[in-house]
Amino acid sequence: QNISDRGIQLVADNYQGLQKLDITRCIKLTDDALQKVLEKCSALESLNMYALSR
């Protein structure tokens, strides 16, 4: 829940083969950080974004 934009960008940069990501209740994330994940993690099949504030 405490992951920041910088943390999610590190995940996107280093785990481009990521297939599942659960960012439930990660209220610190911005749309820009999520966009980076979607751009870099082309193998992503499942993205859980339940209870985000934005």
C-alpha cells in the first residue's frame, strides 16, 4: 500500500516480463506511473487496481 510512483517505475523498468500486478489500495500512485507500467510491461495480463483514490 505504501508503494510510490518511483517504486512502481522501478518495477516496470526491471520486470518487463511481469504478467500480474496487484496495486490494490496503493493510493500514492499517479496515472503517470501506471502509464509507465502499461508501456513497459507488455506481457501484463492481469492488473488489479481495486480501491485506488484516483
